[in-house]
Amino acid sequence: MAKYHVLVVDDEAEIRDAIEIYLKSEDIHVLKAGNGQEALAVLEQEEVHLIILDIMMPQMDGLKATFAIRESKNIPIIMLSAKSEDTDKILGLTIGADDYVTKPFNPLELVARVKSQLRRYTHLGNYTAREDEIRVRGLVLNKREKTVYVDGEEARLTPTEYKILELLMENRGRVFSIEEIYEKVWKEPCLNADNTVAVHVRRIREKIEINPKEPQYPKVVWGIGYKIEK
């Protein structure tokens, strides 16, 4: 049985059928609708984990459908838009779409975006946070499983890197000196450990940051140490 159910909404049957072929090859169950009204009806009856939604459709277009869906559901929405619909695309993202793909699109790229959004939703969706998880925006640390995910993708840290990140995430907003980090993580007195801590923080950034030179998570507080903002 397929693990995920994806609703494909487009007024062109050929596009719906083509997307279905590629998604089914990834063991994803596909539901289909020809416009926004049909999509809302499907959502009332079926469990759906993600929606692929065309912007230009009769009866109810993708923008109106997105607005209606967001009144009660937080499932990921990927919009399909023609290049001439940039304004609508921006509006769609503003009112609640999670991603967009421009027509004509590469089916493999669409599948990759679907899988990425499904990972993000299932790992980072708006569920009640478990006691063994610490979340800072797209960064999730699971204390029980000793895992770290960034936007749904697992970051493989060494045990020491994990301990440093756990310390900073558990104390969001607090600045830790290099000496404090070393003594809490290594469990021994800090003697000339500045470079040791800095190297580990740099490696953490390389694994969890989009741009390690402009970090969003472990940030340096010059002359003091490191912190992760709330």
C-alpha cells in the first residue's frame, strides 16, 4: 500500500495522467481533480498528504482553492504556473502555497520537489512537538534518536558535533563562551580549546547551513562565544 496520497489538480487530463505515472513509480498514490471545486470535494472524502495545484483552471482557480484549503488544512501545496503567471505565482506563495513549478516542467524535478515537501511535512509538519524533540525553525534535533534534520533532510553529525548543537538548541538565546562549551561537552577543564570548539562549530555549519558563511543557526557573538537565536 502506498504510504503517501497526492492530489493532482489540473484542468488538462494529459497533465494529470503524466504526473500520475511518475508519482506512482515512487509508490505514491495519486488522486485527481479538474478544478478547485473538485479538489475541495476530494479533500472532504480522502486523506491527502500533498496537493499539486494548477493556477489557471475553470470554475475555481488555484489561487482561490489555496485560500480555501488554508482555512482548515496545512498540507503542502505545490503550484503549477506558466511563465506568464509570475504575479499569480507570487500571490499563491503569499496566501499559502509551499512551492511552485513552472510549466513546461521536468517531471523528475516535480517528483523531487514532491518528495522534499512530503519529508518536510511528515518530519516538520505542524504537529505537537514531542518532548524528545527540539525545534528551531527548520532545524529539528531528536534527543531520543540522536538525529538532526534540516528542512526534512537528515544531517549526519559526529557525537561531539551533536552534543554542541544540542547544548545550544536546548538553551536558545543564551550565549555560551568557548570555555563553557568545551567543559560541558568534553567534560574536562578547558585549556587552550578555542580552536577545537571553533573547528567543530564550523563543521556543524557545513552540515546544517545553506550558506555556512552566513549561518542561520550557530552564530558567533564576537569576543564571547556562540548561541542559537530563539
